[in-house]
Amino acid sequence: MLPLLHIHAIQTPSPQLQLTFVRQPDPVSDGPLLQHWLQHFAPISRLQTETSLDLVLIRFYFNDQPFYLHAEHYSESCWIDTDSQAADMLLSELHRLLAQDLV
């Protein structure tokens, strides 16, 4: 498991949640760990993972809206964003849910 240290909401240029783990997730080896981390939150469902050498993308649903977790090697960043205004409205609720896992 990758312990979450910090979660921060950002509104510009588009709404997203920036995630900071104990260590930066590695796209090649940590995709399954990130998926497992998301799966332990009951309202999160329908996870689908895509990986490449420098990026993990996990599509998931929260309250029937699509979200995307990105872990990028080159920028050493991890974030969650959406592709709809309905999902944007749920970001603060998702933020509270994920913050329960802070170490």
C-alpha cells in the first residue's frame, strides 16, 4: 500500500486533486498498488487501469460519475481529475473521502 501524506484541491486551470504519497508512485510497478488503494474506498467502483512506461491512468467511478487518477513519472506527480461538470461538483466530496486515509 502507498500511504497518502497530503491531498490538495486545485481549481485552475481545471479542478483537480493533487496527491502526495510517502513516495512517488512508479507507473510501471505501482499501478496495482494505486488501484488497490482506490478499491478500499467503498463508494469507488468500476476501476480500469492503463499503464505505460511513464504514466498510470486509472479510470474509476464515484457516485456514478467518472474520475481519472494519473501518476506520471517525468513530472513526479499524481492527481485526480474529471471530464464533466457533474463530476467536478463531486470533487470536494471525493477529497473528504480520500483524506480519511491520510497518515
